[in-house]
Amino acid sequence: AKADGKGRARLFEPAMDAHLLFRKTFEADLRGALQRGEISVHYQPLVDTETRSICGYEALMRWQHPVRGWVSPAEFIPVAEDTGLIDALGEWVMRQALQEAARWPDHFTVAVNLSAVQFRSGALARTVISALAAAGIRPERLHLEITESVLLAASDQTLATLHQFKNLGVRIAMDDFGTGYSSLSNLRSFPFDTIKIDQSFVRDLSTGPEALSVVQLIISLGTSLGMETTAEGVETEAQYACLQALGCTHVQGYLFARPKPARELDHAASPPLPE
Ligand code: C2E
Ligand code: CA
Ligand code: CA
Ligand code: CA
């Protein structure tokens, strides 16, 4: 057993070291990314299903590493959350997105994602108010997207912050709806303005009646609660037609546009119609 243990140690230690080294390097790189200008924001249009026209954008954080190239947010956001870097990165994205939105048509909305970690500092509401004022954006145009993880850990302070946003007129969207724990009770704990239907349900719309039933249920739930419903990950006309028929108010997805840098946005472009 002893020899076995030694053998194992020899086998696994270098791998562990490599992993740890990678993680430490990754963290150090992320720590300096903002100052080095490697962080940017891409924008994906939000399409109104009543008019099939663009009515706003979601801001999505991007990291272009000098060696590794584009790093997926799915990879660096969790590290930013663990290290506390998300506060600075999140504030930067918020200010950037609001400044950008000031150049868009005045009725366009701007959606910004918030991590549960950002609610811990107690400074979030002040930051948002200051960023709105600096950009001169009406609070109603800002949509803050939170996932169920925010409510899972919801302290009184988190709920107070959310209500502060509501009182300001800022809109709150529940992101990735249906993928977290106790989705339904979360809808009761806070008056959301929008439910975002997770792209996994949209993807499976054509593969069977189950996803269709779930999507139908979420849309009627949202509608009856007076909320808007946004479907994410819409890639085909068939998905779009189905969602529109079900009464989904907004969609987002590659069918219309991938997230793009601000300078490449074309607000007037009506999303392409089917042949
Ligand atoms: P999310 O908020 O659910 O954002 C939607 C994701 O779906 C984005 O991935 C977007 O590029 C992608 N997407 C949009 N349309 C389609 C489509 O038609 N098909 C497919 N397959 N994907 C589509 P992205 O940009 O890689 O972001 C991943 C996640 O990282 C986001 O999910 C969000 O949770 C997080 N994230 C991104 N930016 C920020 C940020 O500024 N702050 C925080 N806290 N999280 C962020
Ligand atoms: Ca989102
Ligand atoms: Ca989402
Ligand atoms: Ca997501």
C-alpha cells in the first residue's frame, strides 16, 4: 500500500503542480487584464417579437489574452468571482455599457449581467446610481440580469439592494430561468420585470414536446405575472416562429446577431426576414 501511495504521489504531483501553476498564472493575468486594456464589451441585440426590430442590447464581457486569445466568460467569470476581481470588472462593464447606450436611440434598453458576488460589498447600488448619472441614462433603460444564485444566497442586504434598484426605476431580469434551484419560489421572492428563458430549452424546442411544454409554461407564467419574457439562444426561424406564436415578447440569438463590439452595431438594421 505504501509503494502504491508513493507511486501515486509521483504520478499525480506534477499534474497537480501544473494545474496550480496554471490557475495562479491565470489569476495573475486576469488581475492585470483591465489595466492592460484586454477587457472589452460586446453587445448582442434584443429583438422585439411584435415588430421584429432591435430594441436594445445585452452587454457581454470579453477578455482577449495576448497569448491565449479570446477567453470564454464561462472560464474567467468564475475565477473573477473567486478572487473578488468581479467587483472591478463588473463596475467597468457597467460604466462602459451605459456610456455606449447614451449613443443609441433613446428608447433602446441596455442589459448588464450581475454576479451574486457583486451584491456582497454593499456598494453596488451606489455604483449603479453613479454610473447612470455619469452616462446620463434614464434608469428605466437599464436592465440588470441576475441568476437564481443571487437569490439562493439572498441576504436582507441583497433584497434591499434589489428593491433600491426597483425604486430607482431600473428593470430586473431573472436570467437562465428554469436552470437553477426552486425557480418558482424565486419568482415570488422578488418582483422581476423580465424572465429570460434559458437557451437549453430553446435549443430543444424542435426535439420533442417536453421542451415545448416547458417553454409554453414559462411564457404563460411570465405573461400572467405581467412580466416580459425573453428567449435566449434563438438560432433558427422555426424557433423564432414558435416563440412568437407562444407570446414570447423578446428574443436574442445568433439568428439575428452574435455579440459584437460597439462600433460594429447597426441599430437600424431590421433583423433579416425569412425568404
Ligand atoms: P448569459 O448571460 O446567459 O449570456 C448568454 C450567452 O449566450 C452569451 O455567452 C452569448 O454569447 C451566448 N449566445 C447568445 N446567442 C446565442 C445563440 O444563438 N446560440 C448560442 N449557442 N449561444 C448564444 P457568453 O458571452 O460566452 O457569456 C457566457 C456567460 O458569462 C453569460 O451567460 C453570463 O452568465 C456570463 N457573463 C458574460 N458577461 C458578463 C458580465 O459582464 N458580468 C457577469 N457577471 N457575467 C457575465
Ligand atoms: Ca444574461
Ligand atoms: Ca442567460
Ligand atoms: Ca447563462
